Amino acid sequence: MKKAFSALCICLWACFSIQAAQVDTLMVRSNSMDKDIKVVAIRPDKAVKGEKCPVIYLLHGHSNNARTWMETRPDLHEIADQEGIIFICPDGGYNSWYWDSPLVKDYRYETFISDELINYVDKHFATLPDRSKRAITGFSMGGHGAMWLAIRHQDVFGAVGSSSGGLDIRPFPNNWGMKTHLGERDENFEVWNNHTVINQLDRLKDGALAIIIDCGVDDFFFGVNKAVHERLLEQKVGHDFIARPGGHGHKYWNNSIVYQIKFFKKFFEKE
């Protein structure tokens, strides 16, 4: 009986070990900032074995870090295996907003993610190194960052999402450390205008990016998300816009990322 039980345990262990996404914490060099940046990489089993897979970059919010997405959605490794997608979660700094800061010269997170990190990931992992197989999304500050980067680097990213993103920063001049990078809003209004997502939308043409935006109706960013949606409608730029009950928090993002992953997978599978 003991031998049979042991054999059963070994069999079950083998079955569950057939697919096992690998989660690694890396230190990726940023020459532009002259420092190493922590990055969490989640690779499906088939990518670990060398089969090339698409990549979704996940950006965290203000005061978070590279592990926040794993804490928000602890089953990301299981989703990676199920969907055959690599997830890359970089540390975006306490309050970088994913800009190349015009004031703080060692905050060059736009350059790091859109260039240095992309090159590192494509060199070291089994990726499909093309914009048609590369997406970026995030929540809150990370939603702003994802839209900012994708719109400005359409040669790098083919699809973009934002969940509860701060897509127009100007109504919040004293929040989340933005003036550290841009100066006081009322004294540097042109700089603030040039560093907000809503004023980057004229770079878009219909079909240039696959876009999904969602925000809870009780979120303090709902108004600016709705304004971006309406601006895209005016410009006749196709996109998905989702408004659901909910506020600004990890419970909402735990749910919203599932819809965004499905959206991105459909994009990846297009001919």
C-alpha cells in the first residue's frame, strides 16, 4: 500500500511538473541611468525550453516596485503557462511616471523600458522580437507609463493597455511627486502639457496601436480616462474602453488584467 501511495505521489508530482513557469528576479543594467534596475520575469515553461513567445510588459503604480504585479495577481505564473506569454515587470522607481525626467537626470525610465530593457529581454529570453508580439500595460502611474511609452514608441509596442491610469496629470499638481520631475505646474505649464498622455494622442492614427483602457467609475482618475476615450472617438482612433464599478485599488486591477491579457492574446494571434 505504501509503495502504491508513493508511486501515486511521484506520478502526481510529474504531472504538475510538466508545466511550471519560471519566475526570476533580475538586475538589468541601465547605462542611461548608470545603475542596475530590478526586474521580475515570468516565463512559461515552453519559453524556458526555448520556444519563442510574445511578451507583455507590466508597469506598477506610484510607490510600488517590481514585485507588485506578482502580489496583485499571484497566479501570473499560471497564466503565463496557460496563455504562453512572457510577463516582464520592471521596477519603475518610486515616482518616475516612466518619463525621462527633465529635472532629475538619473530618472530615465522611458529610455530604460523602451530601449534598454526591450533589448535585454529579446537577447536573453525566447521572445518573438517584433512589435506585433509585444504589448505594455499598467495600473495608475503604470497606466500612464504604458500609454506614454507605447504612443511615443509605436515601432516598439504594437498593443497598449491602461487600468485606472493617470492619463491627464494636470488636474493633480501636488500629488504623487510629479513636480519633482516637472517643476511646479503653474510655473512650468508647458512642461506639464508636454508630459501628459492626453496631449500625446495626436500622434495616433487609427489602427496604429491596439488600445484597451479601463477604469472604475468610482476612481478619482475616471474623469481623465473618460476624456481620453472621448478624444480618441473624436480622432476616430479605434480602441476598447471599459467602465466598471470599482475604485482605485488592487482588487480592481486583479480583475482588469485578465481582460487585458485576453485582449493582447487576440492581438498576438492576428495574422
